[in-house]
Amino acid sequence: MKRSALDRLVSWIGLALAAVLLVAGGLLAVASTFIGGQVSDQLAAQKVTMPTQAAYANLSPADQAALAPFAGQPMTTGAQAKAFADHYIQAHLTALGGGRTYGEVSNEYLKLAKDPAADPAKVKELGDLRQTMFMGDTLRSILLTAYAFGTMGVIAGIAAAAAFVGAVVLAILSFLGMRHAKVAQGDVLVGEAE
């Protein structure tokens, strides 16, 4: 194969790959924008305001540090949702349950509710705790799902940028290859001495 023909072949393949990367980058950019918008819109619709320092002053220093950057802001991002779920709701659920999980409280309640000798006030108290922990865990799950989708949107945005950069690099290399094909000696075969 002549050197100029090989240069053209490789250059056309590079241009085709650049086009594929441009399309992929465009799709990833659209996905990133869509996901980010959906997460923001859905969280904003709930009209949740991140707690202020006064509301989380009694929490651990790690929880306070995680909540501090978002204090008093409307919740609109996945990062805010994660901080609220893991460092505000979870901290309160742990305190309410005395370190027990919803599953542990629920099992205790079911066992106590079946006991005919159980104090009805105690059964009601444990049932109320069970319900509160269930609602808290459900809210945490919803917020952490928003965080996961928000993270996917960020990753899609980074991948879009990488695809665009790759497309530009391949296009430049392909154009340089086409230029080289014009000046390459037409009768030299690849693998032979020039």
C-alpha cells in the first residue's frame, strides 16, 4: 500500500471517530443537562430549606461540617440532598432510635404488639417510633436517589467534555494526516525503505 493511501485511510478513520465522539459528546451533554435540571426541579418543588447552624448545633462535628456549606439554602442539588439525608435525617433517626435501625425497631414493635401482656402505652410509643423511623428512612432513600442521579449528571457532563476534546484532537490529527498524504511520495510502499 502506498504511503499516501495509508495516510488518507488512517485520516478518514480518524475523522469518522471524531464524528462519533462529537455525537456521543452531544448526547452526553444533553443527558447531563436533562438530569441536572430534573434533579434541581424536583428538589426545588419540595421547597426544603437546608438547616441553619442553630438547627444542627447539637449534632456531631462531622455532621455539622457536612451541613455547613449549605446552611439556609434551598435544596436544589444532589450534594445538598446527600448532606441532608446522611448528616441531618440520619443523625436524628440514630438519636431517636437509640442507635437502632428501622428494622430493629420494627421487629421489637411486632414482637411487643403480639404480646397480650404488653403495656398498650408502650406498644403505641414503639409503634409511633417505628412509623417515624420508616418515614425518615423513606425520605433518606428518596434524597439519596436524587444524589445518585445528580452524580450521574455530573459524570455525563465530564464524559461529554472528554468526548469533545477527543473529537477535536482526532480531527486535528486527521487533517494533519491528509496534509501529509499530499506530500508523501506516491510510489513508496509501506514497510519499504524510503
